[in-house]
Amino acid sequence: MQKSEFTQEEEALIQREFEALLDDYAHTAHRQKVELITHAFNFAHKAHYGVRRLSGEPYILHPIAVARICVREIGLGSTSICAALLHDVVEDTDYTVEDIAGLFGDKIAQIVSGLTKISGGVFGSQASEQAENFRKLLLTISDDIRVVLIKIADRLHNMRTLGAQPKDKQYKIAGETQYIYAPLAHRLGLFPIKTELEDLSFKYEHPDTWQEIHDKLENIKGTQMENYEEFAQPIRDRLTSMGYNFTLKARIKSVYSIWKKMMRQQCAFEDVYDLLAVRIIFTPKDSWSEKDQCWMIYSAITEIYRPHPERIRDWISTPKANGYEALHVTVMAKNGQWVEVQIRTDRMHEIAERGYAAHWKYKTGESDDSELDNWLREIKDILADPDKDALQFLGTFKLNLFAQEVFVFTPKGEIKTMPLGSTALDFAFMLHSELGEHCIGAKVNHALVPLSYQLKGGDQIEVLTSNSQHPQREWLDMVITAKARNCLNQYFRKEERRYMRHGERLVNDAISMDEQLAANHDQSLARLLNYYHLNTPSELYLQVGQGALRLDNIREIVIPKRGWRSYIPFFGQKETSDAVRSETAGAVGSEPKAASNDKKKEAPKPKKKEAHAIVLTDENLGKEYLLSSCCHPIPGDEVLGYQDEKGQMHIHKVDCPEATLLKTSYGKRIYSATWNTHRVQSFVETIELKGIDKFGVFIQVMQAITKDFHINMRSINVTSEDGIFKGTMEIYVYDRSELDELLKALRKIKDIKDVRRVNEN
């Protein structure tokens, strides 16, 4: 930002803009606090005096413009106006939040503080910083949603003046506006702002395309308005005869909306026929409900024009999740064009234009909670989790911001709004986190469906639960809502902490039971970590707690046959020397010099890192290393790696026929591989059973799989012929040891004659 004295003309401009702000404020129903707003303006003007924007204009014009958007386009009051005027003071000057609180009170200071915390763009130099900055923006919802509304107003003015920025900054700001701020404005019900943000973002990201569509739109606007007048006149006459006070408005699609439709339908500009929409905004009469009168007007319009049978949208009976209410109908005009008519009351229109601020204004009691209120509460719940990964949160939250919606019903007929693509499991978590955690399936329209069933509009859903059911890792692939993902991640973190506490007790108990190990507790622990190729004690505790690692042979691991010295080099040099001196000093007949010689003699050489060796972990499976479908390896199998021509590593069982061929033909591309997984991922395995087809035998099989081993099944196929049955099952297991234990148990069932793993070579 530049800095120089303001001219008289600039001072006059500043005063005119401030007076325009006061004029906007005077035309609202808010309690007038002109003195407080004037005080905030004078303070901000003094704080920013001489500072200029990149365009060269006085910086103070920006806070004034943001304040005008807040009052004129969002409908906020004096507190928000003052906060908007002061929103850059703490960040750009030497004044503090405490100074603001002393002069303007705690509430204004709190909002300014929230705006200061989220200063700058959503996207920074590093991905984690980008996501964390956005999370700070949403955290302010918990304090005061006006922070987010003012931030959106701030972004809108920045977009309106983006032409002064260099090209690279234009791309950056337009990109994050399209990615986050436009969807956020949409979710808060700020439709005109959302539309303008989208259009401006498109203008700076694709300037040539924007200009081309804009010019074509300008060329036909005259014709469109003529069509509008011809279409609207019969409606005006009918509504007047019905005694309504109303306004009719023409709405032309934005450039961005037209481009989006062209892309979606793969058509030319000339083939976009629904460029025009007509909006009816009326003052309802006291004699009937708003809903009834909207349908009366609908009936009057459809007597004039024929409606499209599949293009009626009733958002009065069921408002959108962001509070939007209206009745939409598409009718055929006299010229053969389809025209959408939107029917709204004054109240509905204000909510549609000003979003949450107007929605809050019209609330009359505790029972008035809308889907928007529920969404805000859900965001607060999600943000209450301090361990939430910022990048994961950003992706999940973005998914839910702009999602289309489906309306579904509870068994009692209550309507619930869910994002398009939601599953039965999402629905269960939406109702309550405990329902989600114990969900085993659902009944949709009285028919049994799996957890992964995608909801459709009008579905009636009953959630089925079992106390023995607990979340599985693969559930994360079945949900799309932020609440469901958050609940699942919280559960898994809690489970990991429980396993770690249990594992820590087991490790400490195993060490303490051996006097020699207990005397060198930290060194014993370090030796265990080295032996299992783990980096931290927490990883060791987790694997032991989950049962993935056993400590039966702990003494052999920590103290090999060569003696205690063999593990000394894994510690620091000083600690090594101290350990050797301590050990040799306690030995009968030993001397210091001999101890020194022993130290030199016994100190082994660092282990040479094996070439062509890879370690398979939960993090790199499926990404760096792909499990081959020909032999279907799982943790615990003996495996090798094969690097193809593109550098991708494929994991095969050592005895896989394909691997045998690869080993003989491409030896230099073969890598040895070891497993280091923590029972985080489950893998689909197929088992085959044969046996005597007696009553109840298959019940025993199912009980062993689901009740005794708590293993989930993906599919089951059973056939019977001449008293012999054959069954094939796809099940989820963590590793080879779990599968082997299950097969052993199944073989013990009396009438089971053969059990095998289908992919066993």
C-alpha cells in the first residue's frame, strides 16, 4: 500500500461516500446509532490517513464500501457497520483489539478481532496454512456469524476492485473466491452476492470467454426485455384484479450461469433458452396463509400459461437448507419459449436476498429453527474438535457447501434435508452420533438396504442398530457429510488412544517382569523400536495394544545371544560409553582398560541398508505401492515388489505364478518387501467352504465369522446339490494371522469338510 497526503477532492470524496453510507443506514428499520458509526468512521479515517490502495485511491474508501455492502446488501446493523469500518485497523496500524474495546465496546472489538484473525487469503504458500486459515474463518461462526458475513462483504468489494491487482494476484484471489467464498455465500442464503462473486471470479479467470458471452447477452437484452413485457402484462392484469400489492421483476441469467449451462449441456450460447426468469414479489393478505396465497397465484398464472409438468419446485412446504423459500413454475410463453416464474412474499424475498441476516430477523421463537440453524450448529460441533486435520476438514466442508439437496423422511414422517449423494450411514449420523456408530443398515421404504445405500428424494428411512456394531475404517468411504466424517474420525482417534494406553501397560509390564530389562528400561524400549522399525513409542504401544505385535519373546529381542552390548550402538555415543563402563565395571575381574578395549572390539559396525528393499505401511499402500489383483496379497503374506516401466511398484506374493515369471525376466526390478501395518486398513478376502448340507450348519459358520471374530462380510453365495453345499464369501480382514485364525475355527465345525482361501497359491 502507498502512503501520501490526501487532496481536497479526495477528502470530499471520502465524506460523500460516508454520507452515502449514513443514507443507506437511515433507510433501514434498525435503531439509528449515527453517533457511534460517525465515531468509528472518524477513528478509522485517522488510523488509515494517507494510506492508499494499489489503485491509488484513499484506503479508507474500502472500509466504507464494505460497510455499505453490509447494510445495503446484507441488511446488518450498527454493530456490523462499525466493525466493517474498523476491520483493518488492528491488522494495518498500531492500534490493538484492546484499544477498540475501550472505545467501542467488547462486542465490536470481538468482531474486529475475529476479522483480524482471518486476514489474508484462504490460500497461502503451503496447503496446511491454506486450510488452517479457512478453518479460522469458520471458527468465528461459534463466536458471531457477523464476522463471516462482514468477511464476505470484504471479499465482494475486493472482487469489484480486482482490476488494480497484478495478473497473478487476480488468479489467486478469483480462484479462492470461486472455491470457498461463493459457496459460503450460497450456504448462508446470500444469492445475489453469491452470483456476483461467481461472475467476477469467472471474469478474471477466463476473461476472453466472459467477454464473449457478455457481449452476446448485451446484444439480445433488448429482445429479451420485449419478450418480458409481453409475457408479464397478462400476469400484472390478473394479480391486480385479485387485489394484490406486488412487484414484477425480470431476471436475466448471469454470464457464469450461462457458461455453466453451456458446459453442462455441451451446447452453444444460442441454444440456452431459459435466459429469462420472472419474479413475483407480493404482500400477502391477512385472510390466508402465505403458502395458500402462493398457490393461488400459481393457479392464476397456470390459467394464463401452460405449465411444464416436471418443472414445479415447491420450496415453501420444504425450504432449502439455506432458508430459501419460494414457489417456482416453468410455463410456456406465447412465443413458444419456456419461462420460469418465481413466486415469493416480501418476507421470502428479503430472506432470499439477504440470507441469514433476514432469516434471523424473522425468527419468532425457539421452534423456528430452519435447516440453516441446524447447519450452523453442525459446523460448531465439527469445529469443536481440536484435533481435526485442517486439510481434511477443508475438503469435507467444501463438499457440503454447494451440494444439491434431497428431501427424505423419518419413520414418523418428519422431513430431513440431506446433501445429494448422502448414504443411509450419513442419515444415521445426522440423526445422532450414537445411531451412526451402531448402525448396521437401514430400511428404506420398508425394504432392507446396506449402509452405503444412496438416498433418493422422498425416501422414508428407518435406521437399524446393534449394540455390538462399531465403526469400521471403510465407513469413511461410505459417507460424504462433514458430521459423519467428523464423528468417525473422532471415534477412531479415541480407539487409537485406548489401544495405545493398553499397549503401554503391556510393554511396561513385559519390561518390568525381567530385572535386567527393567534396569535399562529406556534402552529396552529403544531396542524394541529398532527391532520393529518403528519411530516412536506411541507406534509400538498402538500395535501391541491392537494385538498386531506380541511380546512373548521380548528378552530375545532386547538381549540377543551375543549379549547386551549388541544393542548399545542404537543410542547416543555418550550413552553408549556410559553403558559400557557401567556393564564392565560390574563384571568380576574386569579392568577399565580392558573395558575400553572391549568397547572398541564389541562396537558393531552400523548395519548396511539393504538395497532394493521396501517397507509396506498403511500410508503408502494403494499410493506408492499397489497390491496386485492376480494373487491378492494381505499383510502377513510373504511378498515382493516389482517396479514396472512407469516406475509404479506392484506387490505380489512370493509364490505367485506371475511373480515367478517376473523374477526370471526382470530381476533388476524386483524388490524385497516387508509389512509394517497397524491394523488400520481392512482387506477383502474370499474364502470357500464345502460341507454336509445339514440344518443349522451355516448358522454356525455365520456365528463364527460375525459373532466370534467380529468380521464384516461384503458378499455371500451358497449353493446346495445332493446333500453337499458349497459357499463362497467375501470378508474383510486386517491381516494373514486374523484370516488363519478364522479358517482354523471354521474347520472345527463338525459338518464343514473343506475351508480354504481362494487366492492361496
